[in-house]
Amino acid sequence: MSRSRPLYTLWILLTIASGLLLRSHPVSLPPPIEKYGGDLLWALMAFFGFAWLFRRSSTLRIGAAALAFAWTIEFLQLYRAAWLDAIRQTRPGHLVLGSTFNPPDLLAYAAGVALGIALETLAARSRPSSP
């Protein structure tokens, strides 16, 4: 499989915009969506990012890498160091690294990666096969 970098760039940007929109609270959403929707979108963005970087890797390999990355970032929140906490206190640092370990986030990340796998699989099936 070979992925189109312009298409994945668009998917990354749309996912980031959706996550920022969700976190800006323009409308009231059910609490679980507000709490875990951003985590799901963050993992989906990681999936698209790995797909952009490793455009010839299998979908499952991309999914495994994205899930490992997301879970590593979550478990890293258990580690406290002054320099790392200083990064987490900035807006970009908080968006990327989070701040507090929360076990249910692991499920939200898995759901985001699963969504990425499903979207990529559906997109691959809808492409006309080459002669």
C-alpha cells in the first residue's frame, strides 16, 4: 500500500481542527464525548501521522505504532520531572503530552486508532482496482 501524503496531510489537519474545536467548547456536548473525544481524535491524528511518515507500511503496523505511541505518552504522565512538567504547563505541551495519567484514556486511544484503521480500510476498498 502507498498512501498519498497530500491526502494524509489534509486528514491530519482536519483531525487537529476537530480536536481543537471539541476542546474549545463552542457547543455543549455530553460529558463522555467532551472528556474522551479529544483523546480519540489525538490517537486518530497519531495514526494519520504515522501513516504519513511510513506510507508503505501496512495498516495494522501503522495502527500498532500509533497505539504504542499514544499509550507511551499516557504512561509517561506517571513520570514527574520539573523540566517535563514545565513543558506540560504550556498549551502545546499540554496538548501533546497531557498532564495526568487516566486509565480510561487508554481505551479512547484504542478507539481512535481503530477508527483510523477502519477509515483507511474503507478508503482502500472504495478505490477502483488498477487493471
